[in-house]
Amino acid sequence: MKMQSTENQCTSVGVRFGKFVFALFLTLFFNNVGIANDNHSSNTNSEDVEHHDAESHEASTHEHAGSHEAAKGFEPGKMIMEHIADAHDWHLWGEGDHSVSIPLPVILYTSEGLSVFSSSNFHHGHSPYNGFKLNHEGVVTWEDETKTDVIYDLSITKNVLALFIGSIFLIVLVIKMARHYAANTGKAPKGIYNLIEPLILFLRDDIARPTIGKKADNYMSLLLSIFFFIFTLNLFGLIPVFPGGANVTGNISVTMVLALVVFITVTISGNKYYWKHIFMPDVPVWMYVIIIPIEILGVVLKPFVLMLRLFANITAGHIIILGFFSLIFIFGNMNAGLGYAVSPLSVAFTLFMSVLELLVAFLQAFVFTLLSSIYIGMAVEEHHH
Amino acid sequence: MQLVTPAIGLVFWMLVTFSILLFILKKFAWGPILGSIKDREDSINQSLSQAEQARNEMAKLQGENEQLLAQARQERDAMLKEAREMKEKIVGDAKSSAEEEAKKVMARASDEINKQKSAAMDELKKEIASFSVQIAEKLLAESLSNNEAQQKLISHHLNELTQKAQA
């Protein structure tokens, strides 16, 4: 029995490793403290709770939904993951069954056709609907677990909605700016546009033109869109309540598409020198065996790194902020007084991190745009060295 | 693993949204904004170069003005000099002609005086001759034919006197 459970735990840990690897550094300490405490009181650790099957997990959340002081009431890793992951509803406040959230439409395309319904039908994952259910990771699966057909989940999830909101905000802002410029030809900008114009000029004069050269102006729309898209959504992600708070730019799907756009642009823009550099580099022919795979790897790796950098930075920022908040509840679980005592420190750290994240929000948008610009510049470079 | 696994739905919506975003922003926002920024930059550059040109023109005009001024001053000096010369010449001329005139007048006056003097001398000589005759007559009347030799002596003296006076 003991062996079995250890084995089970091992595989579970393996599966969950990726999920935990980001939170590990921060939460390990908290977990240990918390777990040590838990072990004494209830002989269960938080990972065990994590790895229970969905039903017992639900049961456990039922148990301590209302009672915060319960020994195993707070799991920082789980809380953080829930906050940074995508969801089928937009959680506002409360927890467990008492939570208040905005239900979002679920759109599923399967071999059986399209089915569209509100995510509130799942009742926070407790009840299946229409032959589908929400598993404990928040992923829609078949109610009948033997079914293996692929489900294309095109739901308007939290991140999709945040994406829409951020994009609409950006479009409205920038189109208003364009109108303002059209109405005030040749005059200096006013108000918020005074803030945006230096960014535009910075991108044009200090990023695009030096790295791309003569053709820079052709890529300005793309670079500006990428920059402002990332910047806007980074900032929206820092707002803790409804229109913000979603971890959009810290989601690998979003950064993947952005990196893909850059990859496609670079590939289309690549001139003969670019391709020659990859497939016919100026090295002895026998070295082609080594060089060409490396060059091809480089071509793929560049956008891949773009994708990972943005994703990891923004996600890490969210994790750290949430980690500091978790401190309050970890200590609160040990002793209510301790929780109160830690909270000012925790708030101070969170505030500090939030301010740092404002910088990171700009920095990551800037780095992504700069590197995209450099990659495009490498693809369109005329002379060959 | 869910964290690092791209979700098909989000990828799909992101592709759709970002494509639309890119299209709309390019067409309605970045294009016009970059265009008007470029226009403004151009107009600023143009204005600056125009100002530069104007300044150059101004400097050129100023140079010309100074040149003109210098020329005018030179001309004025020349005119003044000429006038002074002319004045001197006129004064000199007037002086010399006046002197000449004065000399002529003087010469005429001395001629006249000489003439008058000689006429007066002649008159005097005649007068004196008649006086002498009268004196002689008186003397003669007293001693007429008395002494011819005395008469001769008297005339002889008279002649001497007139000659002396004429000389």
C-alpha cells in the first residue's frame, strides 16, 4: 500500500513537474512550512490533496470551503496555478462553491459537431453538461471517460476575453490618436498622445531603423502592433480586478502566436543573402554537415526563445506577486495572529513587485520588439560579410 | 504541463484577434499616425531650412547695405571735397580779378593825375607867364624903355623858372 502510493505519487509528480517547476522555487519554502504543520495536525500533505482524483478533491474543497482556519485550507501552489492558468470563467471573488465569477461561453468542436453553452452549466466542475465535464485542471473532457475523440475547445476563455478587451482598448486608443493627428496636422500632440508618440518614435528611430535599415518603415506597423499589444496586455495583467488580471502575455499560446508572426515575417522577408547564409555559408564544404543543421536550428530557435522569454517573464512576475500574497495565508494557517503580522510585510513586497512588474511590462514588450526587429534586420540585410 | 502546453482555442482566437488587430491598426492607426509624424517632421525640417535661408539672405542684405553705405559716404566725401575746391577756386578767382581791377583803376587814376598835373603845370606856366608879363608891364610901366637889358634879364629868369617847374 505504501509502495503503491509512493509509485502513484512519483508518476503524478512527473506529470505535474512542468506545472510545478515555475512555482517550485517560491512555494517550496512555504509548502515545507505549511506541510510540516499539516503533517502534524492531519497527516496529509498538500501534494497528496493535489494528487487525489477529481472526486475526492472536490470533496476536500467542500470540506473546507467555508472554514478558512482548517488545517489544509490553503495550498499556495494550487492557488497560484489557478490564477495564472486559463479558465472557463472569470473568477471575481470568494472561493470554492461560494466564489463569484463571470461565466464565459464554452465552444466545443468535436466529431459530433459544434456545441456552445455557458460555462456556468458545469457548476465549477461539479456537474457534467451535454456529455462534457470539466476536469480538476479546468480542461473540458468527455463525461464518458472511455471516449477518445479529440475535442477542439474554442471557448471564449478568460484569456480570450482578456485578449479581446485588451485589443479593443488598444484599437480604440490608437485610432483616436490617429484621428487626433489627422485633425491637428502639423501640430504637437496633446494629452495621452504625448506619451504614445515618444514610444512610437523610440521604436522607429532607436529600434527599427538602426536594426533593419532602409526597409525599416515597411515593418513599422508590425513592430508597433507587437510592442503595443504586449505592453497593453502586460499592463492589463497587472490590474488585479476584472478587466485585467488575466495572464495573457504569460500564456504560451499567446506568445507562440506572436513568435509565429515574427517567424513568418522573417521567413518571408529573408533575401538571398539570408538564405545563402543558412544553406551555403562561407565555410569549407565538409563543415556543411555541422553548420547547416545549426543554422536551421537557429532559425527555429530564435522565435522559440522569443516565445519562452515573454511567457516565462510575465508568468514569473505573476507567480512572485501571488507568492507574496500566499505568505499571509500560509502563516495565517499556522496562527491567525501570525498571518496578520506577516500581512504588512507581504503587502509591501507585493507593492514592490507590482512596481517592478510595471518596468518588466515595458521591458519585455521592448525586448520582444527589439529582438523581432533584429531578426527581421538580419533577414533583409543587403551586404554580405 | 498545462502551463507550457499551447491551448488550441487560445491559439485560434489569438491568431484571429492578432490578425484583425494588425490589419486595423496598420490601416487606420499606424499608417496615418506615422504619416502625420513624418509630415510634421518634414515641415519642421523645411521650416528650419527656410529660417536658415532667411538668415543667410538677411546677412547678405546687411552686407549689401553696409557696402552701399560705405559707397554713399565715399561719394559724400568726394562731393564735399569738390565743393571745397570749387569754393577756394572761386574765392581765388574773385581775389585775383579784384586785384587786377584795382590795379587798372589805380593805373587809370595815376594817368589821370599825371595828365591833370601836366595840365595844371601848363596852366600854371601860362599863369606865371602872364603874371610875369603883368609884373614886367608894371615894372616897365615904371621904367619903360628905360632899360632893355633889364627886360632881357627878367625873361631870362622867367624861362629858367618855368623850365624848373616843368621839370
